[in-house]
Amino acid sequence: HSVFLHHAITESGMDVGIVNAKEMIGFDELEPDMLTLCDNLVFNKTPDATDDMLERTAYERACIEAKKKGQPPPRKPRGKMPKRPKVQFAYDSIPPKPAAEPPLPSSEAAQNHVPNPYVNSKLTHEKIAAIRAKATVKDVNVDYSQPSDIYPESFPHFVRGRDSLREYITSLFTSQLAIYDGAMGTMIQNYSKRNKLEEEEYRGEKFKEWGCPVKGNNDMLSITQPQIIQGIYREYLEVGGSNMIGTNTFSSTTIAMADYEMEDYAYELNYQGARLAREVCDEVTAKDPTKPRFVVGAIGPTNRTGSISPSVEDPSARNVTFDELVDTYFEQVVGLVDGGADILMVETIFDTLNAKAALYAIGEYLEFSGLDIPVFVSGTLVDQSGRTLSGQTGEAFYASIRHAKPMCVGLNCALGAEHMVPFVERLANCVECFMHVYSNAGLPNAMGGYDETPDDMAQNYKTFFENGWLNMVGGCCGSTPPHI
């Protein structure tokens, strides 16, 4: 009535009317949302005007009843959200321009492309020092800086301590397809077919009297059979032509090493795995300085999952906590960087929560050290549903880890290249950084082997290359240097 009379008198020339003055509400006393409802009803502005008013009427009656009974008023109907123009900020008027590099982490070193000095002996944060103090290997070299004049200053040359690796990777990835390595486990299996590699060889002299079987612990070969691991690194660099090689540290965490009662050796396993790769990379780079080779510290998913129950009877059960994952990953990162790793790769991610723990640990390390170390992230879609084991699509997985500002994101393992095509395309359409793929050599056969030949693998990768989706490519299970 108030709304009708207000508009009728002030806008339409009404002079006389009969009203119930006792029950009238002043127009200025109406609540804003009630005024909108009345306005819509009187002028029939919306198709739902009558229904909206009936809903509000029911609420008002319920309030009266609640007041009589001494009860709290019911929840007020939310009503329609008003349509308002989008607020414009100063940055909305900045014209877009092509990105010159992936989004940078917020640290000062990353923002300013400060070269990593590779003088890790100067990293004295208490958490880093504590891990070194309890390590099973002491007084080792952790500094890898090079003389600034050892190689020319322009790309494609690179000198540790002089040049920014972030800038170098950007130049490399935007000028050519970089080559990653292939499977470490496949190469160790192939070696064992030609040479003796039994329990005795796994133990070596250092673990000769170890209290449990260790055959199958491939990471410990970095300590007991370093010549085998260095030989595999060298094959991928010289035969495969890899620009970057992953360290033999996929399972080198305290959590994964618990299977062999070797938790105390986590730092040493990572240090030795990275050091061996560092030595071989420097050796091969010296032969051709125009193609520097880099060490990628491989950080695997562990054999436990933070977001999935290990018990079908109890969905809430967990056998590892987020903090435990962070601690084990932090120790791994310290060992890898002390061993000479240039890049850190969180790989074969089947559970995004584990990956978030690894990225949190890396973030802590970079904060404590003040270094700029590029981070790569690689997820695993477990089947042709295109989802990780924890249920995320590739796009959702990227959304979950993009806060860490990885320099390169991609997919590896589980599927062959031809089965990855639709998932790689979707991921390539949403990532803001560089992208990689290192797939298996096809799907495993009935005997658990992989049948794709190097020519098959190259043909199956062709779609990726022709569409320009990738910046780095490599191989996973079943791949060898000829595949690469």
C-alpha cells in the first residue's frame, strides 16, 4: 500500500484515497529488500514478483508466531541477488601482453632472477643443519660453483653461479624441445639381465651384514654400485641426448625406505644420487659446452597416501600425516641440493595431497636458503578416465598446485603417449607455465613388459609435437636411451 500510494500520488496525480492509517507503514520506513519486493509486485516488474512476495509473507507470519511463542525468528528468505555492474580497478585497463616466462614465485631471488651461487656450505639454517648433522655421511662436498669465465656468457652456454637457471630454461624451452631422460628402473632391470645383480650386489660392502633383504631397492645402488648408476646416467646423456637427467632417488624418503629399515640413510641416498648425476653431467658438458646438461632432483610420491584410506573397513583411516610427509620431503630436498641438483621435480603424483606436502617442503627450503631453484611438477593419470588415483582430472590437479608457481607442469607414467593425447591437450590449454610429457613405452603386456619400440614411441609423440603442446619430452617405464 505504501509503495502504491507513494508512486500514485507523486508520479500519477492521485488526489484522494481511503486508507487504513493505523496499519500503514511509512514509505521511508520500509527495509530495502521489502521495498524491492513491493516495487516488483506493484509494477509487475518480474515474472516471480507474486511468488517472491508470498514467500516473504509466509516469513513475516512465521516471525509473528515465533514472537508469540517466545522462539527465535526463522531464517529470512535470501531473495534475488541484485545485478550490479562489475567494479573496475586500475589494472582492468592495462592492455594484455604475451607472457615472457612462466609466473614467478614470490621470493626475491626468483623475482629478480638471482643466480644460484651453488655454495651450499653457506646454508646454515637450523633445520638444514640438523638434517646434515644426523646424516650417515659426513664432511662431504656440497659446493658446485664454477669459474665465471669457464664458458662464454651468451646462450646456449651456462655457468653455475654466474647465470640464472630460470632464464636459461626459459630460453631453452622457447627455442627448442628439451629432452628429458627415460626410465631408471627399466635400465637397472636390463643391466641385471646381462650382469649379476642379486642380493649380494645390492648390499655391497657397506650393507653386507644388513638385517633384512634389500634386493629391489634400486635407490641404494647409488651407494653400493655407483658405477652402474653413473653408467645409466651417461647413456641417457650420450646416447639419448638428454638435456636433463633425473636422479636415482624416486624412493629415497624416510617413509619409502622404511620397507628396508634404511630410514637413516635418506639424506645419503639423495646426496649420492644427485652427486653421481652432477659428475656425469659436468663430464658430458665439458665435451660440448654449447649443450649444458642439468641434474633434476627426482622426488617420488612415497608408498603412502595422505588422502586415501589404506583400509576398506575405515574410510577415515590414514597411515601418514601431512606433517610427516613434509618432514620426509624436506630431508630429501636438502640431500638433493647438497648433491648438486639444479632443478627439483615432484613426479608421478597419484595423490595431490602428497604433492602439496612436497611443494610445501620445497617452499620451506627455498625460504630458508634464499635460493631460486626451478620446480617442475608431474602428475599421473592412472587410467583412461583421465584422473589421478585421488580422483582429480588433469585440470583440477593443476588448479591444486598452481599456487606453488611451478616452472613446468606435465604428465608421466601409467599410460602410453597415444592414450595421453586428450588429457595432454586439455592440460596444455589451461597451464600458465611450460609443459612436459614423459610417457611409458605403451601399456604393459601380460608379462609386465613394454613392447613399444623407439620408432613406435616417436610416432606416438608426433601429435604432441605437431600441436606445439610441449616444451620438454622424455620417457617413463619401459623407455631406454634409444627411445629418447
